[in-house]
Amino acid sequence: MKDYTTFIFDFDLTLVDSSEAILTCFYHTLSEFGCTIPDEKEIYDTIGLTLVDALKILSGNDSDTDAEAMRTVYVKKADEIMAKQSIFYPGALEVLHRIRMEGKKSAIVSSKMRYRIEETFLAHADKILVDHIVGHGDVANPKPAPDGILKAAEILGAAPDDILYIGDSHIDAAAAQNAGVDFAAVTTGSTDREEFQKYPHIMIASSLAELFEHIFGA
């Protein structure tokens, strides 16, 4: 495997299992607005989109005004539960520590707000274990546009050939392809192995721990 100098990660369902908290926030929000509650798979399939876009899809309402009102309710609920109920996957924090020990760089590119990602690190790891975070609103165009990955690359001084982007969604796979960087998939989200096969990738792993066993060895 290539000797990458820079690892960029998605956040939800890649580094952390935030599934229960996300479901709770969506259920709460959609109920508040009298919407039909979709099944879990429909909700999981929107993870990786911006919150406004996800709410439009799940509510069946394309109104920007209504979506913003729903976003406000979602965020208020998330303020209560998201950071403390988002749990890092087994081995995820160890992977981030190992990247630093190896003298390599790391970042997160996510559709989640940057402050929420920081809160989650501080709640569970006492410090932020990546060199930079690009969250919602930090770039003009969210994934699958390449903007977030390219911004992180510029800030970290990394060339595209030196970067591996890691994510759990077909949205992440498309973003990596659009940015011209290598991609590795983890099947901890709603995108399955068969769907990932449609995109350029160096590996499809069941977990971060499995992926980085191949990257760094035992």
C-alpha cells in the first residue's frame, strides 16, 4: 500500500457511532413538524448530506424556510445529546494517536458543524486528535463536491497523491473521486460493499481498525 503522508476522515459512522443520537434528533424534529417518520434505513441514507438537505428529503418538503425551521429544532436537540451519545468506534482513537506517532497528518471533512465535532472529541478524548477540521459552512459546496477535501489538503500542505480519504458513504467515495485523492471505505455506515465497488478505492474494510492494520501493520 502507498505510504500516505495525510489521512482525511469523514466523521459520523466513520470515526464515531452517532447513529442512535442522529435517529433521536431526526425523530424528534420530524414529529415536532407533524411529518411521517421514515424508517431507519431512509434516515441513515441521508447521513453525509447537509442537515437541511436531509430534512427536505425525509420530510418530503422542499421549502427552504421550513427546512431551516426544522434545522433549528434538530440542532437544539443535538445540543442536548449528540456529543455525549456519539461514541468513537473501537480502535478509532488509537488510529488517530498512531497517525501522530508516525509523524503523519490528519484531518476531518464532514457535513457536521465543526464545533460539534470538537465537542465530541472533548467529551470522549479530552483533546482534539486531528490537525484540522472542515465542517459544514467552512466551504461553499458540501460533499460530494471536493471543496472540503481540497481545503484540508491546502491547509495541511498535502499533495493529492499523498492523501487517503476515508469514509462510510457513497457520498464520501464520490467526494474523494472529485478531489482526485485515493479513497478507502469502511462499511460502518449505510453504504454496502457492493455500492462501494462502483467507485475507485484502495480498500473496503469492515472497520477503521481493519483498514489501519493493512496501512501500518501490527
